[in-house]
Amino acid sequence: MQTIQNRAQFPKLTSIPEQVLSGRMTFKDLSLINEVIPVLSQTGLRRLEDNFDVFLEAIRVKAQQADVTWQACLRSFLFYPEAVRIGAFLKNEGADAPFEKRREVRLAIQMNECQFDCSTVSDYLREEKKTSALAHDPDDNFQHFIRMKSRNRVEEHYKSMFEELIDLVKVAADERHLHPGFEKVCGLKGSKLSGG
């Protein structure tokens, strides 16, 4: 794990290795955390420290999936509070909505992080109540509603939050470096092998 310079400033983040050794965190969790920590700015580290339980929950959710990137982990971390608000909304105000519509929203929480918010869900369910008596287009589902009504607005909001968390200079430097396996001199025939 990347060394965090000031243990007193980030006691929760520096406790991660002990949590792995004690079995409270898996090595997969640690692997994802090791991808996230190096790209964070000081603001990002402070935000993770302040919301450590939310960060660990986001990591645990993403650790169950295959091919997860550090970007997906941070998006999950940023979206988690909104996902909790949406869940509470569905349980309380959205309880009278049809089951299929609530299921669409729950699926979108997993599949469309950072593309909608609780007001989008509220608008969708309100609009669905109005149109339920009319002929219904099968393509008019929550995914379509997100694309048409809220995706750009909400993505811009999360993009700015995301950029506050990361160190853009570190990320740009990491993107310029290829994996050592790609830095081999292949000669003329070698370049043909990979389609180049």
C-alpha cells in the first residue's frame, strides 16, 4: 500500500493493513484500495478519511465485480450517499409505485452510478403515474428517462466532485507510461503480429 506520510492525519487510512491482517478486509479489497490511494489528492485523502465507512462499503461492493478500475471505485464512493437517499425514497414516498418501476430504479443504482439522483427518481415515478393510464411505449423505461432528463446534469456534478478527489498530474503521468510488456522492441515483423 502506498505510504501515507502522516499517520496522525489519516489514522483510518493507515489502519488498512491491520484490518487485512485481522480478517476484517480481504486482499481483493486491499488490491482495489491500492489502486485508488496513489491517484488521490490531499483533498481526496481527507475526504476518504472523513467518510471511511462509506469508502470501505464502496470497495466491498466493487470487490465482488470483475475488472474493476480505480475510477469505478471512486464513482461508487461518490454515489453511495445518493444511492442511500434513493433507497430511502423508494421505501417511503415511492412505496406506492409499481414493483417493476422500483426494480428498474434499483437496477440503475448498480448500473448507472453518477448518472441520476433522487430528484430524477421522483420525477420519473411522478411521470409514470401520469402516463400509466395511457398507451405505454416499451422503450420508455428508467434508462431512457435518465438519458433524456438528467444524465448530463448529474454527470457534470459528479465529474467536478471526482476531479476534486484525484491528483490530475499523477493521473496524467500514469497514463503516459505503458506497462513494461508493451515497451519491447519487436522489429518490423513483430509489429505485424499485433496488427500494427
